[in-house]
Amino acid sequence: MAPVPIFIALADPTRCRIIELLQVGPSPVHRLAAEFDISRPAISRHLRVLREAGLIREEKSGRENHYALQAKRLAPVRKWLETLAPAPVQKAVSAPVAKPAPAPVSDPVVEVVTDTPAPAKPRKSAPLSQMGFDF
């Protein structure tokens, strides 16, 4: 079954970028918010969605909240995607097979004639007015 809650959490570009930022290591909310042109309350809402999906964890340190990526929580996504497109199986490499030499050409060249008509030339359309209508 598809890990829909995780996909829902990752369906927003801002949340995906937050995940990328947290991949480097834990970060306080003010440092995360500095990376975006949206308000801190908006960042907090995005963080809440990611936290509820289990993709990040929140640690309170004094007056600051630090957020850390829970990378193991992405395993269901990876597993589900592998069921759709399994990794290619590598074949064992065998010794190269010698190719036979090409046979000499002794037949005369034969011209092939078909009864297919030439493709029709595209029609030129009437010029459009400034408003895009052809009156």
C-alpha cells in the first residue's frame, strides 16, 4: 500500500526544501525560516505537517525548537517505489563474441519504387487580427 500520508506531506515544495535543509543536520526554526520568503507562522505550519507525518522530530532546547530529519521514515516510500520500478538486475559480463566478416556484395543495386504519394504541404492560414480572431 502506498505511504499516502508521507506523500501528502512531501507534496509541497516548501516542505521538500525543509527536508533538504534538515538533511545536513538539525536546525532551529529561525534558521529554517531565514531560507524562505514566507512568515515564521507559515514555516511552523509546514513543520507541523512534516512532524505529524513522522518525517521530522522537534526537540526543545531552552527557548528554541530544533528540528531534525527522521530519514528512516522515508523507507516506506522507497520500498513502495521499488515495487513499481525495481532496480535493474545486472547481468554477468561474458567474453565478447567475434563477429563474422561481412559478405562481399555482388548483387547490382536495385531501386525500390513505391506508390506512396508525397506528403501534403501544410496550408497557410489567414492572418489573425490583433485580438487573435480571424474575422
